[in-house]
Amino acid sequence: MKKYILILGIVLLCISACRRYQPAHYRGLPLQYTSAYQQTYGHCYDSLPEVAVVALDLYSEGLDLDKNNVIRGTGYNLYISDIFVPDSLLVTGEYKSETTAEAFTFLPGKDYEGTPHGMYILNIEKDKVIQIQVLDSGSFVYRNDSLLFTLYYRNAYGGKATYQCSFTGSLLPWQKK
């Protein structure tokens, strides 16, 4: 009897060891960002005179820009480029990722031969990027003092995962130095 219990225990141990490993970087993404910058590009696309372009650059606790606009610290950086706005600044409303450039839309994230474009999250440890997560699609709601994001990405197994996060506070103007 003891022999069968021992064999059953070993079999159960082997089965539990076979479950899929999920890397730690898919867990622990911040729910709240502590600082945010708005980069204003204005009417930079000649083919799209009716919309202007802005970008959002958000940082979790422990991470920020130094006086030379270099990312310093350990944390996460959420970046969304090519956000199309009706004027030249982000205005109150809901923005959705689309492949068309219309007001209140932004381009989905893409990985071009290892280089992220559109929207992505950088995992930074001690001033070095250790992982990049491209975000496939999503939406966000902007109010005068807050941003609420629902974003999607492909996880390690090819399935779609949801990432929800927020920012509360003033958007700082990003200035090139």
C-alpha cells in the first residue's frame, strides 16, 4: 500500500511540474502610473490636415526622466505614440486604437523586426531596458485629471491578455532639451 501511495505522489508531482511556466514579467505590471508627459507634435502629417498628433509617456513609481530627459530608475514606462486629436492637445473623451487616423484614435502597437512602434511597455531595471511588451490594441478615457487604460497584448503563449491601468494627475508637457 505504501508503495502505491509513493508512486501516486510521484505521479502527481510530475503532473504538477508539467504545467506551463509563465514568466514573471507578465505579472506585476503597475496598476497606477505616477507621472505622465504629453508630447505635442501638432499637425505633422501633411496628408492628415484635420488632425493633430500627440503622444503619452507614462512612468510607474521608481522611474522618471532626469533633467536631460533620460529615463532613470527601476519600473515601467508605458508609451503611446500617434494619438490623433482634433486640435493640438489631448481633449476629454474616449480614444480607441484603430488603423485609420481620425480624431480620438491612436495606432495599435507593432513590432518591426524587434523594434516596438505605436504603444508598448518598457520594463526597466537600474536604468536598463530588460523587456519590451508591445500592446496590440486598446482604449483609454481621458478626463482633465485622469487617464484610464484598457490595453491588450499577446502573452507568452500567443493568447490575448488584458492590461488595465490608470494615471491621476496633471499631464506634464514633454520638452526636448
